[in-house]
Amino acid sequence: MRDWNGKPYHSLDYALKAEFGEKVYKAALNGGFTCPNRDGKLGTRGCIFCSAEGSGDFAASVKLSITEQIDTAIKAIRKKTTANRFIAYFQSFTNTYGPIDKMRRLFAEAIHHPNTAVLSVATRPDCLSDEVLELLSELNQIKPVWVELGLQTIHEKTAEWMRRGYGLPVFAEAVKKLRERNITVVVHVILGLKDETKDMMLETIRYLNHMDIQGIKLQLLHVIEGTDLADEYLQGAQKALSKEEYIDLLIACLENLSPDIVIHRLTGDGPSDRLIAPMWSVRKREVLNQIHHEMKLRESFQGKCFTLN
């Protein structure tokens, strides 16, 4: 079985060390953007699972400049370990939705920071105008640019339930346009969405396996206090995956992924002070260790290069 820096899959940590020769850390940023699911264009409640922070629960304060946010992250990480290079990650809300001048100013400030190795921008595939694509392409000539797209699922019924607000062809077209500009594409997928079977979740993975994407984030469905999903969960209309269910699903997903796709995430971080379920997910190190252990035991992975990353 191939070993990717001690892990039985092609991890982001391995890929970054191979590219930059050292460990690269993430600085989660808040650019003060909003979302068409929040400002009334498509809705006002956001996606059903989305917190008031727009999935940016661990991002820095928007009251700080981008440079100050990066410097704050560097200072915090350097209390624990030596760190020289960072991913400037615009995490909160939809970071290509708003005035292009604002994007240009904030993204340029981030990419020109001396400790920035990569600029990563989280957004929606329906918020990538030609003007935005050209800006991202220009920045990609300075340092690597990643665009992270929140697909979550290929199934339209699920997408309607979660209030995603765009169809699968929009996603496919966004990937095509980004790759035409040689921009790295990372896709977010959530496991455990309402009424999705294991086969349905694997259909999403198999679809992505044949798309021109370079990375994937796999995450379990978190139930966060204050979301509409929390209301459904408390009413019994939505369940949370057990740790055993999630690990089984996750490994099945990895078995169906190409080794060319970098695995950026195997689980997820929910804010522990507002997490309703599943509570086992707060023990992230324990969960990751169990995932790695189970992978190494699986007969399907013995002697293989992990049909994944």
C-alpha cells in the first residue's frame, strides 16, 4: 500500500510539502462578503445547514484588515510551531459575490503578503462572472489560486431541500471556465444530507471523479445551533450520522476517487459551543486516527495506491 507521508491517502499536507518543501498552514479570513442566499437575491436564510457566520466560524474578525488577519493567524500558529508559509483562505460566505473593486483590493492584499503561499477563495459556482474569472486568472499569475466550490451533492432534490440555489449544469460550467484559466478547483461535499443513501452519496463522488477537479473536502453534516437544520433535527426530521456510519461512508468515497485528487479534508470542524450533533465529531484527532487505522485494515486497500488520494 502506498504511503503518502505516513497516511494511506494523498493528503493536502503531503501535496503542499511536495510543492513548497515545507508544511503550509491555513489562515482563515473574513472579507466581509455576503451571499445571494442571505441578501435576498435567492433567499435570506442561507443554506439549511449554514450558520450565521456563513461557514466561516473559525475565520478571523472582519474588523481587522486582511493583513492584520493573516498576521494574527501567523502569531497564533507560531505559538505552537514554526510556520513560514500560509494559505490565505477567504472562508466566510461567498467571496466572489460583491463589488469587483473590493475583491481586487482584498485578494491582492492577501496574495502579496510575504507569508502567503496560496490564495484560496470559497464561493458558489453561480457567482463567477467573466470579470471575476479574469481577476482570479490575473492573481494566479502571481501565486497559486484555488477556488473552493460548495457543491455538497449532485442530487437536485437534496439541493432543493438545502436551498443551494443553482443546478448541477451551473457547477459543471464553472469548473470548465476555471480550468480553462488553469485555476485549481477544490469541491466541498457533505455526507449525511437528508434522505441520501450510501449509493446516492457515492454517485456524487463518482461524478466528481470524472470532473477536472484537483481537490475535494469531505465533511459530515453538522447540526449547528441557530440553523434551520437544527430545527429539523430537534423535530426528528433529520438524523446525525454515527461515527461508525461516517467512517464507513468516508472510506467508500475514498475507494471511488482517483489518486490524482488531493484530499483536503476527511471530517470537519463544527464550533463546539454551538454544535448540537454529532458530538463525537469534536474529538477530531481521535476520529482521524480511527479513520487512518480503519483504512489500513481494509482489505480493499491492501497493496493498492488507494483509488483515492
